[in-house]
Amino acid sequence: MPDKVYRTAIYCRLSREDGDKVESNSIASQRAICEDYIARHEDLELVCEPFVDDGYSGVSFNRPQFKKLEEAIRKGALDCIVVKDLSRFSRNYIDGGRYIEKIFPQLGIRFIAINDAYDSLTGDPQSDSFVIPFKNLINDSYCKDISMKIRSSLEVKQKSGEFVGSFAPYGYMKSPENKNQLIVDEAVSEYVQMIFSMYKDGFSIGRIAKRLNQMGVLSPMEYKHFAGVKFDTVFKTCDTAKWTYKAVQRILTNEVYIGVLAQGKRGTPNYKVRVVKSKDESEWVKVENAHEALVSYEDFMAVKVMMQRDMRCSPDQDEAHLFSGFLFCGDCQQPMIRKTVPSKTKKYIYYVCSTNKHSRTCSPHSIAAKEVEEKVFRAIHDQIELVINLEHALAMIERLPSQSRKAFNYEAQIAKIEEEIERYQKLKLGLYENFIGGVIDKSEYFEFRNSYTKTIEDKQEALLRVKKEMKQTVTTGTTERNWVTLFKQYENVEELNRRVLMSLVDRILIHENHAIEIVFKYRDEYQQTIEYVLGYADELDIAV
């Protein structure tokens, strides 16, 4: 009989990182090897069921069954731990060594790794002090190598426009033929388009969520459950997840709906740190035209701009007012406030500068809502007519013999816009120096900074549009001007509505004496096209 019989427990672990050795490392295989070893040694007595962590990485010791094993050790219920090999116990060189060399000896725990021929009771301390750390280092390096290969493989897929996420975004599904390709989910794609359409029509985000719930439309989470996807989240607060403000907002701000696949938004610093952190947008992997778009680029950008503006509705309203988010004071650039004054049986509606209302540091710029609507409607009609005439002139130019026709110089447009962006960025950078030097005061500093920031953003959007148009021209061999089509579709519009405003107008400035300035979208493209057409004015006898 042995001098001491050790109360023994088996520990097994398996994770996906074990690659092609899954069969030999299976839980059943590990258990059988350990039980056979214990049965052949009289000084070992199996006193409990094996502790099994199936699906957990060996990099971290934050494993549920290992925690229970550790608890049993500290209570004095065990004297010995048996594992198939050191890699089943840990793939972390530092932490694995700490347990084997310090913690277990301090607690009087015998540790046996069968395939590594290691037994802390009978081993040679001098030899083990070199061999065991070396084997732990090999296991750690293996895990690091696997992690780097997985990260590299995922990055290659992301850059080639392949979807590597676990769940497809709402409105899409993974292709049955290729799990890395997103295709439109016809069952719910119409609801995505409806959300964008409702927002363009003036519905607030909260009202859209409420309307979807009233219609009985399944929320993204509930739709996943309905489709049989095993998905859950700690953010679920009731049995049935409803549409919320956040759920609608996520859809309105997700570039996936214009065909852009943005991946790599979150990740871990390295293979040992399991805390997932958000990455800066500059680190994301973005691929355009990765899949079919559900909404147009123009609609998405229009919604993006309006979401940055004040679009609040009163509690008794379903929709925002016609000019909500569009009217600004021509002097201080702050939003105009809508006021309603009852007068007998009628209501007088007008707009007033918000700065004047709050601090009186700007004049009222008061103007009747009816007057704004009439002037804006006429101006939009005039602008549409100008764009249509411009298109006719372009058509005449394209009918000229090829040798007489100049190229529509996209490179020159791009260079000009980039030059303007750089100029405004330099102006913005110089503002602080001017403020410190007393050239401008604090209010002027913030006013100029906001103005330059807005101009830079507008120019950057124009740059993206020109680059996109140039790409389309190279692909199709023809010049596609989407902004012209956008104006033309409202050629016969009979009344002003928010959809027209969101499609064609950036902002409306109210100046003194009821003067109105409309800042149209695509003004850079419009001006560049005019300059191009003017180059043929004498030859074609046209007037612009």
C-alpha cells in the first residue's frame, strides 16, 4: 500500500484554437487517458467527476470549471490534479508557470501532465525548472501563432469585401452559396427602406419606432429569433424586444444600407487580452459596393445631415414641420425658431432667430411661414429649370464630333476641391492663433470654427461624389450625373414638401428685410458643370 493516497481530480479543456487536433484532444479522449492513468496508480483516487471546460481558450484562466476546481482545492477537498498534457491545462506561459511552480506547491497540490511525463511529486526539480517553462512557452507560442493567422485571414477577407460577422445586419442575410456574401432579405428589406422614407418625410426617430411597433413589425432581435438564429443580448429588458429609438437610429446611420461594408470596428489588443474594445473609425476596414444597396447614397447622406440638426417635434405631432432643420439666420447662422400666434379664428405662424429670442444679440429676422414657403417653392422651380437647361446643353455637347469635344475633366475637379479643403483646413488651424493674439474674440472664434468645419464637410462630401461619378464613368464609358436626375424627378412637383427639401436643399438662410438665400445641394457639381458648358458657349450659341 502507498504511504499516501491522493484525492485526485481530472481537468479537461478544448477550444477551437486546437485546430486539426480536435479528435485527439476531444473531451472523451482526454477523460479516458486520465482515468486509465489513475486506475494504474494505487496512490491516486478519483474522488469527483472531471472538471470540463469545453469551448474555452487556454490563454486565460477565466474558465468556469477551472474556477470550480480552484475552489475545491482551496477548500481542501483535493490533493492532486491530472491533465492529459500541459496544453490542456494552459497555453499561457506566464500564468501557467505561476500555477505549476508557485500556487500548487504552496497549496500542497500534486500536478500530473501525462503525455508530458511530468509529475510534481517525482520530478527532478532542476530538470523541471527548465523543461516545464520551455513547454509552456511552446504552448503559448502556438496560441500566438494561431491568433496571428486567424487575424490575418480575417483582415484579408475584410479587405476583399467578404462579410465575416456572426450575424447579418437587419435587411440582409448570408448567401446560402457563400456565407461571406450578404444578399437582400426580401422579408424585411422593405422596412429598412420605409424607415429612411419616413425620416425623409419628417417623422422623428421615436415616432418611427412607435409606428413600427403599432404595425406589428418584428424588431431586429425578434426577427433573428423568428428566423431561428441563436442570438441574445444583455440589453433585452422584456420578454419581447420592441423597436426602440436606438434600434431605428442604428439603421439610419449604418452605411451597410448603401452597399458599404465596414468591419473591424471592435477587437482585442492581442490574443491574451479578451476585453473587446471599440476601434477608431480610421482603423475600420471599409469596402464600397460590397453588396446590393437598399437605399441610395443621396438619401443616406440627406438623412445623415438632418440627424445632426434639431428635428424635435411637439408631443402631439407625428411629423416635423416643413422647414424643421432647414431654416437658419443669415447673420449668426443659428437655427430659426417657429412661433405660432393665435389671432381670432386663425393662427399666424412665423420664424424668428433663436439668438434674438435667447440673448437679443442678433436681430429677429422675423418672417412669415407662408412667405418662406412661397419664395422657396419658386426658387426650387427656377433651379430645377436651370438644371434641365444645363442637361440640354450637355446633350448638345455630347453630339459634337469626338475630336471637337473636350473631356469632362474629373481630375481637375478633384484637384480644385482638394485645394479648397486644404485652404479651409489651414484657415481653421489659424483660428486659435488669432484668438490668442486678440485678433478675434471667443464668440467669433467658435462662429468661424463651426463655419469652416461645415464648409470642409461639404467639400469632402462633394469630393466623394465626384470620385464616385468618375468611377462610374470609367466603368460604363458614359458620364452619369446623378444629381441632375435628382433635380429632374421633381420637375412637375406641385407643392413643397420635406422630401423635396431633403433631396435638393442643404439649408435656407433668412436675411434682413425678408431676403431669403437657398443653399442647394450639389452646388459644386452645378458650378463645375456650368464652367464646362461655358467652354462651348460660342461654338453652340448657347446661353447659361
